[in-house]
Amino acid sequence: MFLSKDSLVTKQARKETVDPQPSATEVKKKRHHGERMHHSHQVFGALIMGFGLWVLFDNQSFIAVLQESSHTVKVASYILIAVGSLSMAMGFFGCIGAIYEIRCLLGLYFTCLLLILIAQVTAGVLIYFQREPLKYEMADILKGMIINYTGQNRTTEHTWDYVQRTMNCCGWTGPGNWSENLLIKNNSQNLYPCSCRNESLPGTDLRDVGMCEHLSPETPVYQTGCATSVEKWLLDNCGVILGICVGVAVIELLGMILSMCLCKSVIQEDYTKVPKGTVGHGDERETEGVGGCVVDALKD
């Protein structure tokens, strides 16, 4: 027994009532969430990448002294640039996957965010437990640089001069470190680094870099080392870095949760959607979904 046209339309309408299509508001909400994910990861990814570029190319701060001698600092800068770039790219893929409901992009977005989060936590744990070795490595680098200091036009030497001049310090642990300098040891003149001079004392030279000669019995230099000031500077900057990393981790965690929710909703819609049939005035055109309903009705 065949079903009438009204019965088919009623049955299909009942099915669509149970499993409604996404409304314009829901689509707009998903698009809004996708855009927010995209912009958040763009901003935080740009911050991380910008910091990595600063560490790699900065020539006016203490980082310049370390990046030429320490392989660890260079590797860390490259990792920061890679993580920042990947975060920006993942924001784009997450945005596309959320707007167009593409499960593979949402899955890729979730996986990459999980890997980035694991890498960030691992790096943080390693840095925390390697603080003392890093401190000794930094001290060895600076002591070696002081021994071979010549005052020529070199980025690391001029940067260290800038550190001593602005922080009012001399040497790493004290001015005694400069007694190991090869130029001072092999010169008959009474030399000292110009950047160490204590401007409050009379008779000091006016140069900021290189070596200066003193005639007084005592060397007119600062008596405190730069270790404490440099460590404080690094801790202050590490606080900024830590704040950015925590913000990125929170955004990544929220993005992972949102991507799982969106992926789950897309899967549910794929299982519950029923294609609509088109009913004409004189003839009847049916889709696969309505045809299936007719076959089921005939079997009954």
C-alpha cells in the first residue's frame, strides 16, 4: 500500500522537527568562536615569535652577550619563533575548521595545540631544573669574554660595556675579574675598562668603550660585580615571558576544549541530518531520505 503525499510530508516534517538544521544564530555563534580562536592565537603567537626574534637579533641588551657564545640561547630563540609561527598558523586552521565545520581541521587543530602545550610544559620544567647549570654556563661565558676583551668594534664587547655602564658595576663577580684580561696583563700601562669607571671619582676618562689608563694608585672603577644586577634583569624579563606563556597556555586549553565541542557537534549533526525532499505541484521529486521512508512504509 502506497502512502499519500501528505503522509510523506508529515513524516518528513516530524523527522526535521526532531533533528532541526542549525539555525543562523548557531552558525553565527560558531563563526564568532572560530574568529576569536583565530585572533587570540594570532596575538599570542605574534608575541612569542616577536620575543624569539628579539632574543635572536637584539644587539643592545645583555642577551647579545649570551647569544653569540651560548648555543642554548640560540636554540631557545629558534624554538620560540617556531612555536609562535605554529600558533598563528593553528589559529587560522581552527578558524576555518570552526566556520565550515571541517572535522579533519578541527582534529588537526586539537592535536597541534596539544603538542605545543606539551612542549611548553616540558621546556618550562627543563628550564626550572636546569637553573643552576645555566647560571654556571652564563658565568663561564662572561668570564671568557672578559679575558679576551680587546675593546674593538665587536657587538658582544660593546654590549657588555653598555651593561657595566648602565648598571654601575664592573666584572661578573667584581673588578678583580678584569685582572685576568690578556690585554691588561700584557701591557705595561695601568689599564682598566672604560665602562667600569666610577664617574663620581675625579680624573676619570670620558670614553665609554675600550681600555682607559689611570694614573692614580687606585683604579677608579665600581667595586660591585654585575652578577646580581644581571640576574635581577633576567628574572624581571623571565616574569614577562612567564606571563605570556601562561596566557598562551590558557588560550590553547580553551581552544582545545572548544575544538572538541565543535567536533562533537559536527559528528552528531552528520548522524542526525535527514536530507530534505522537494515536493512539486503536479509531480513528486524525492530525495534519498524520502525514498528510504517510502521503502520502509511499503515493507510495513
